[in-house]
Amino acid sequence: MSPRSDHHSRHGQTAQPVDDRLAFWARQAGELDWDTEWSEVLDWSDAPFARWFTGGKLNVAYNCVDRHVAAGHGDQVAFHWEGEPGDTRTITYAELRREVCRTANALLSLGLRAGDRVAIQLPMIPEAVFAMLACARLGLPHSVVFGGFSPAALQSRIEDAGARLLITSDGQYRRGRVEPMKANTDEATRDTPGVEHVLVVRRTGTDVPWTEGRDLWWHELVDVQSDRHEPEAFDAEHPLFILYTSGTTGRPKGILHTSGGYLTQAACTHRTVFGLDPDTDVYWCTADIGWITGHSYIVYGPLANRTTSVLYEGTPNTPHEGRHFEIIEKYGVSVYYTAPTLIRTFMKWGEDIPARHDLSSIRVLGSVGEPINPEAWRWYREHIGAGRAPVVDTWWQTETGAVMIAPSPDSPSFKPGSAQTPVPGISAKVVDDQGVEVAKGESGYLVLDQPWPSMLRGVWGDDDRYRQTYWARFAAQRYYFAGDGARYDDDGDIWLLGRVDDVMNVSGHRISTSEVESALVSHPAVAEAAVVGASDATTGQAIVAFVILREGAGGEVSVDGLREHVAREIGPIAKPRRILVVPELPKTRSGKIMRRLLRDVAENRQVGDVSTLADASVMDRIHAGLADAS
Ligand code: WT7
């Protein structure tokens, strides 16, 4: 029997006994280096607030860095960093330890102490990893904000987390151009008196505005510090980071993750899902550290496993569309983990581009972010994986912290488009409206019926929102409601069907319809707005907005102006693909917008059942208006 064979027999309908599950996680936690042994694996007495490995103490950064150096692996490469303009840096575990220690000493010199929050907005440069690990080392929960978010979005995240320090860079490379970063973060910190210092990495050499006394250069503060620092052990439940994600309301939620359970599951899944061998593999996850995938599968999981990784700063088509394949060939990447939207983009660019490169080092391919359509799955395996590499489709969320559902890489029977089975130690079910598990061949809602080590521990500063969002839907059963639809096939394997709430998935990024709607109505010319996600062949979904303009505003506002306004309010990723100006919106008698009908319009379909509309002729007027405009 292969060691992973138990993986295949388990799906929603044959969950592993709870005691075995806890014993499994205790064994996984035992792979880490603990300063103090835990007394209880799981304390679920205050559900839905979980505590894993209670009483245990460890230092996350020590586990990711120092222990590998102590075990004689200091010369092993931790990161092959590749800058967008072509500059490179090789960072061994010994060097990573020194950099993390210097950074930690710098943060200490600023008076930061365990529990203080640090906001980070940086490009994909080594300092981003140093900063995260230095925070982890000192018990400072970090809040990494994706570089593409607007100053307004950064400001609200800084305020919500109450950050004392912001770490950023002068500028960033974007598709061959230099774009400002510090100028934007200055806008974000204009009214955040809680931010005492801004630590600035010099990346592009761009001129920056400077606030004497508050702003500090990284190379002046960090580089002069001692490269020794004794790590302190923190409680297994000490907050490790906050990461903001879109929910169904306009305000992003600060998802809270803690230390011991999170690191245990991030490391375990990274090892098992990719069958990782730290001595031979070269691993590359193409995500940005501003998302959970970057946290769990660029930083914490891979480093805990002593992985050699590629870290790439730039976009996939800079300076040409073969850049990723060039990098795979250059470093001999054996595990490549990316998102369906990029695979579909590669498909569009053409198979002759990967064909020009030697990709024979590839052993396993991973996919994450949205359901992978079977055509993309097959193309990925054929043209990147030489027709033989397994493609593991990994389902999980910011909230789950680590992979939950994925086929095993040595699965005898891959199913293109299906994430298949919960990973070892995890239990998931597909249930109906009442929380009753559906039969094989049926669809329903995906729930997680048992707590897991890397589960979110709450929504920062808002326990009630945590209960309401995730635990109220199936309160009687105490199931975690993931917000995704799913189906069991005839073998009991799970197929993900996309979100069942008002959350869109654009290129694997989560954006809520109401977030974009509030941005639109904050424009003086917009009276009302409704936003839907329309299927899109490349990005999964595209944002389509229907807006009603204020009386008299018609002449002065352009659709492009509204799109730019959304980009300024949230960030370019939230810019609607299309904005349709309409005279009215379809609403039910109780005033709820019927997005289903708007989606029909956005996807150029015959409009469905309008019988529950307050005024059934609204759709005709919308159509007539759009026909006039075109
Ligand atoms: C949502 C979570 C997990 C890191 C990236 C996104 C969708 C994610 C898959 C997949 C089908 C997927 C779900 C989920 N999703 N991976 N393999 N198959 N859907 O993290 O921003 O928290 O989004 O992404 O809808 O709920 P996130």
C-alpha cells in the first residue's frame, strides 16, 4: 500500500474518525520544532473559536529559517529571486537568517513589541519575505496589502488593523515601467496618526516625498543592524497575520490567522499535495505575497519544509510572453503552482511559446483560485507538463489558510476540473439547504464539518461578523459555510461550482459586488449601481456594472471616467470591464436587485423569469436603452 492511498478512499461521505484526525495533526505538528509541547491538540469548547495545540509554544520564523541552518542546510538556496528588469539575487538559508535577524533588530529599534501590528505594501522583492519573517519572529502580526490596492484601500486596512509601522518601497516595476509606491502610501497615511514610522525599501531609485522623523530608509536602518537575534517562543495561538479579503458586504474583513496550527497545515499540505522533496525540488508559486497563496505557499509552507523556491517580481509577459518558461528552464523548476486565469492567458498566447523552452524539469503542476476548466487543465498538462505531469487542483480560501481539497499527486485517476477529495486530516461535505448531505451525483453547498488547524481564528475586531458570515448558515450542524457551490460525482469526488454569494472571482481575485457598487455610487454622477460577475473566457468572471446616472449628470460623465473612479477607490483589479448606463434596475417587490437578470443581460442571454419583479417591464426598458446607446 502506498503511504498516500488512504487519501483516495476518503471523501465527504466517509470521513475519518475524529480521533484519527487529531492524531494525524499531532503527528504533523511534531514535524515542527516546538519550544514547549502542547497539552491538547484541539480545544473546540468555545466553538466556533478554535484553539489548536493549546499550551504549545514555538517561533514561526525559527521554524522557517534558523532550524534549517542549525541542521546544516545553511548553504541551501531558499530563494532564487528574479527581478522584473532581469536583476537576480540568490538567497541561501544562512543569508535568509541573517537578513531576518537584521530586520527584526531594526523593528525592535523602532520600539515595536509583540502584539503590535505592521502593515506591508511591497513588490515581490526579497525584503517582502524578510519583513514578514521578521514580524513573525517578534510576534508582530503583519497585514500585507497587495501592491495594486489603492491608497484608500490601504488606508482602511491600516486603520482597521491599527498598524504602528508601514513597510513599503519607493516604487515598483510594472510591465517594464517604474510606478510610484511611496507616493501612494503617503496618500494612504495622511490621516493615520497611528502609523509612527514608514520604512522604505529603495527598489527603483524613484524620487519620493519624505516626512522627516517618520520615514526611514531600509538600507540605512536595517543594513547596519546585527545579524544575530535570539528568537522568543510564542503561544501556538499568538496572532501571526491579518489578511483582508472581500465579503458580501462592502467592507473587507480582516481574516486572522495564528501560529502553530497555521504553520502545521501550511507545511503539511505543501509537502503532501506536491509530494515535495526539499533535497531535489525547485518550487515556484507564481502568486503575489499580497494574497493568502503567497503567505502559505511562497513564505510559510515552503520555508517550513526547507524548500528551494523561485521568487519572481514581475508580470508574465515582461519583457516577452515566454518569461515564465524562460525562468522554469533557467532554474530547473520542478513544481509550478499557478492560477487558471494565467493558464488560459498562456493558451491565448499560443503553445509555440512554451514549446521553445526546455520544461523537462517539471514534475508536478498545481492550480488554485477558481475552478479550472477541463480545456485549461488538459492544455496545462500537455504543454507545460509534457503530457505526463500530474495537475493538482487545490481548493481553499483565505479563511482556510491552507489547502483543503486536492487530489494526491500520485492519484491513479485524475479528473480534469475536479479538486476531488479532502486532503488527509480534513473533512468536507456537500449539503443541501437544510444542511443534509446530498447524494452522489447531486449538488449543494460546500461545508467544512470539522475544525482544521489552519482555520481562521476570527475576523479582526469583529467576533460577531465571524459568527454571522461563516457559522450562522448551518448553525444547527455547526458547519463552516464556505460560500461555494459544489457537487459530488458518481464516485463521491467533489467538483467546485463557484461562489453562491455576491462575491465575484476575477482572475482568481475575490471582489464583492457591493464593494464595487459602493465605489460607483461614491461618484457624484451616479445615483444607483448594480454589479454582476459575467463569465469570461480568460479571467473567469468579468465585472459588469449597471448604473443609473443622476438627473442632469448625463453630459458630464464618461463611462471611462467611472471606471477610473473605481480604480482609484479600490484598485485597478476592481475596474469594471463594462459599464452600462440604464434607466432603471430590476428589483423585487421588497426592493432587492435581481442580479440574475442583470447577469443574463451581461452574458448576452435571453432574460430569465421576470415574474417576481415589482415591474415586469423594467427589463424591456433596460434593453431598449442599451439598444439606443449602441
Ligand atoms: C475562493 C477563495 C485559495 C487561494 C486563492 C483564492 C475560489 C479557490 C479554487 C479551486 C474552485 C476555487 C472559491 C473560494 N477557489 N480555489 N481550486 N477550485 N474554486 O483565495 O481569495 O480567499 O478565494 O476562491 O470560490 O471560495 P480567496
